[in-house]
Amino acid sequence: MLGKMMDMPLSITSMIKHAARFHSDTEIVSRTIEGPIHRYTYADSYQRIQKLAHALVELGVQPGDRVATLAWNSYRHFELYFAISGLGAVCHTINPRLFGDQISYIINHAQDKVIFVDLSFVPVLEGVVDQIGDDVEFVIMTDPDHMPESKLDDVQCYEDLVTDQPDHYDWPELEENTASSLCYSSGTTGNPKGVLYTHRSTVLHAMGICAADTMAISGRDAVLPVVPMFHVNAWGIPYAAAMSGAKLVFPGAGMDGASVFELLEQEDVTLTAGVPTVWLLLQQYFQAENKTLPHLERVIVGGAALPASIIEAFEQDLGCKCLHAWGMTEMSPIGTIFHMKGDMKDMTSEQLMAYKVKQGHPVYGVEMKIVNDDDEALPHNGQDFGELLVRGPWITSGYFEDDEASAGSFDAEGYFRTGDVCTIDDRGFMQIVDRSKDVIKSGGEWISSIDLENIAVGHEAIAEAAVIGLSHPKWDERPLLICVKAEGADVAAEDMLAMYKGKVADWWIPNEVAFVDELPHTATGKLLKTALRKQFSDHTFSDA
Ligand code: AMP
């Protein structure tokens, strides 16, 4: 028997309508590329979103068309999120930090019809314009006074397009599984792969991150997403903020410690989110300047492992919580986050820290299992590790127009293969041991490259470290530690190896150490181990 409840499609438009109607005076504050701080309200924003929808229609945008953005976090980018998806078109956020040929690949693969570009990324687009189709239209996200000279053809100005449009738009009622946005995941191998979100997945994910044990975003928060809007929709924060009526603060291009600090302080920000590198820069800044942020309550950290040193600095110096989260582009992105469970209330800070450094506890809506090489489920005992598989309503069911990449990404039960190797403990906390491609297979057993890297960066003379497995005639693979020394510091290879004694099993200790000037990274700042394996492919261990 079916129940009798309204079958209302979940829609992105409903979130901004709610914000404009019930949180009309709440502010959206942006550091602009042009210079000044811009501020307006949800009501103002929604009015411009409706004008922008008219402008998009005038540009010929049809339902299903892909409309791209190459932009920082700002109010204009926010308007594009809602106007494009509201029309039934797809908001394709491009990561400007990708290499030129990846950007042109993505634009061509997505068949973008219009590209909206921030002033700072006009040169990026000019650099690839010869590799993309002739029928793409370009709009620079600025006002007429700041329009630059550009070699882009027929380029238009955002404010010129929007200003004189009618301020009411009759949104279509869309089926909730209509595609809403597209984000390419920049893996370390092969071409980027497109993840195509829906209105339904976006709304459910926004509800998921608003939950008390996730990010607990509320109408009392002022939220500053440092995580870029071109990286998994800024972790869904712009939608969740609109849904809950939180004040939004957009940092524009100012990602350095001083600029982020200034906005956190001046706008009384309570919640912020980003990758560990950003927090390291902020930590250096507030410690050097001896400053505090009395309003800041929560810092969400994900994208890469969060070291205990950052958690301690934020807790002790700023008195705020540092919540470690894990997710993927394919997962909208939230999968897990730290929260304290009822039976953890009496733990000592040392006991709690052991959980805080883990990648977190599954959020309702995300199911997880860890499996061995034969896809057999492994116990959740905090010891056994295997590949993490996930499923849920905001997890991809296949890559956009890419059957090859989709094939092999799911198991027989429809779970998505994350490629992360993890443990899950008896309380449900997940800890990443490695990427499946990076785990080192030595004598039939696995060694975690991440654990070895974390220990190496704990040495004061080391700025950054990577561990890769290189082939070994006896053991199949053995670890090589590759380090970048901190400025002005020195350390001998033997001393680096000696520091592993007692911290890991003896057979985990790397065979050798190589010192380099810098390590290669992907466009999203992750270590590019494929490049390192290539660089060291001729290396032979002395005992081989
Ligand atoms: P992306 O799709 O670019 O967001 O990258 C997702 C990948 O980043 C995951 O599969 C993990 O390998 C890595 N990742 C995300 N969050 C964390 C975290 N908290 N700790 C370690 N690795 C992470």
C-alpha cells in the first residue's frame, strides 16, 4: 500500500526561494576581485538570480545545456549556481588550477555552451580558447568599468547582461532527478571524470550537512567556505546556507592567512571549511600575530588528512572545534565527519584525539563497507583494512558520458568503489590507511604510505614527505621515503629512518630516503604519486 503524502520534487530553487522569503535580510558578503567588499541580502540575491535567469535564456541557454563557471567564491558565482540550475540547465564548475589541456578537455567533453569567467581567470581561458569549439559564448563576471581587453571573441559583461532584466522569473517545475550541476574529479591518472549531480541529490546532501552531528549549519551561523565553489560545489555549503538562512561570507581570491583571518574576524564568522593547507596558513598567521577569533566555533577540515597539530592549535589558541571530514567529488562530497557520540563524553582529551584524527563517522544517508581483494566484507574492528565502498542518495551512479570510467567503479550490490583503503572501528569511525593505488604491497602484506608520511612530517626538519612503493626482487615492493627539507634545516637519512623505530612495525620502515627540492601535486593540491613513481622508476634499492 502506498502512503498518502505529497510528492513534491526536491529542487534547488526551493532553497533560494526559502532564503529570500524567510531570511530576506540575512547578508551575503564577498571579497570581490575588483577590490571592495560587496554586501547584499538573500532577498537582493534572489532578485538578481531571477534577472540572471532571463539573461541566460536570452543567451540561448536551454534545459539540459551545460553552462560553465571559472570563478572564485563570490556573490556572482552564487547567483549562477541558482539561476543555471533553476532553469533546468547544468552549472558546470571548472577548476581553474587544472592544467590547460585538462581544462580544454573538460570544456569540450561537457560541451559547454556559455562560460562565465572571473577577471583573474580570463588569461586561463585565453590560453585554451584555441582548443575549444567556436560556438562557446564568454561572459566576464564584472561590471562595465572593469571589463578588460581580451582576445576572447564577442565577450560579454555580466552586469550589462543582468541589470535591465525583469526581476521576476517563472521557474519551471523540474523533475527532481533533473541534472543540476557538473564537477569533474581530477584524478591522478587518466582524463578528468564528470560527476553529474541532481536537484534531489543536492537538496538531500544540503539537509545532510545541516544535521547537528554533521556541520550543524543554522540561521545563527555566519559561514565562510574557503573550499572553492569549483571544488564539489564548495562542499554543498552555499545550498545548505540558503536552506538554513545562514549568513554567507565569500573570500574571493584571498586565500592567504591574513586575508582569511580578516574576513573571519570582521564578519563574526562562526563556521568555516577548507583543506588542511589553508588552516596551516591561518595557524601560522594567528600564532605569529598572537590573535584570536572569539566568534569562530567550528572549522571543517577535509580533502586531505588533518594532523593532530592543527587540531591542537585551533582548540588551544582559538578555542574552537576542528572537525575532520572525508568525502569525494563523487559523493557531493560528504561521507564522514567527526562528532562525539554519547559514550565518548567521559573520554580524556588524549583518548578523544585518537578519534579526531580519524576521517570521521558516517553521516546518515551514506552506507559503507570495507572489502578485501575478493570483494568480501571485512570486520569493523579498527584493525582490518580494505577498500572502502559506499552508497547513498548523493553518491554518483556513473560518470557523465564516460562508460569506460563508470565500468568497474561499482560492485555487484551497486556500491561505489572509492579507491581509499580504510579501517572502520567498532564505534563506526573510519580511518584512511591509503589510496588503493598507493598502498605498498610488501611480502604479501600492506604498508600504509600515509602513516609513514605522517611520521616523517612530524620531524621538525621536514616540510613535506611522500612515500611510494618501488619494486623489489624479494618483497615485491618496498617503501622509499621522499622528503623536502624545511627551509634552513638539515637532517641525515639515517636519522629519518631511526625515527620510525617503535612507531611502526620494523618491516614497515622505509628502505631508503631521497631528498628533493619539491614534490609534485595535482591541481587540487594532493601529492601526485604517479609522477613520483615515474621520477624514481630507475631507482634500485641497495639490497635489491
Ligand atoms: P576529491 O574528489 O578531489 O575531493 O578527492 C577525494 C579524495 O580525497 C578521497 O578519495 C581521499 O583520497 C582524499 N580525502 C578526502 N578527504 C580526506 C581526509 N579527510 N583525509 C585523507 N584523505 C582525504
